Amino acid sequence: MIICSCNAISDQSVRASLTGENSPRTPGAVYRCLGCRPCCGRCFATVRAIIDETLSQSGAASTEAGAAASAAMALLDTNRDGHAQGACGQDCASCAA
Ligand code: FES
């Protein structure tokens, strides 16, 4: 199922990125791992839930909930009007994606 409409990322892609010893532990790191950047941020909670679920199943714990949200939001670019701007360069406020 697609969980990030801005980047067409599926829950399976997120889960796959979380395997391995040095796998991402924050939503921002997941985006970087998948070669994209967050745009609108609507999917952050879902990505975080998948991270927490996956890590709890593997015995690891996500300890960076608040910091991760801040870091992920810091990845958002803003244009001159202060609107979020995606990796595509378009203003997210006017993007239909
Ligand atoms: S839905 Fe994922 S960044 Fe917009």
C-alpha cells in the first residue's frame, strides 16, 4: 500500500529499508535511504508507526520520537513564501500529488 503519495513510497519499501544493522531509525533517515525527501509530511506518523512496529518486533526500540519528528520536519525546504517545497522543486501547497 502506498503510504507516501508525494514520493510513491509503499509500506513494504519502508519495511525493507529497516532491515540490516545500520538501517534507518527515523522517518528522515528512511526517506534518505529510499533516495527521496519528505514533501508535505502527511506520512510521517505512518512511517514512524512502521519503524516502531518493525523495531519492536526485532527487539530494538525507537527512542527518538520527538527528535525524529523535528529532524524530519527540518528536511523540508521552504520557498520564499514559506510554503514547503518538495524534492521535485514544486511548492507543496499547490501540488496535486
Ligand atoms: S505524503 Fe509523504 S511527504 Fe507527502
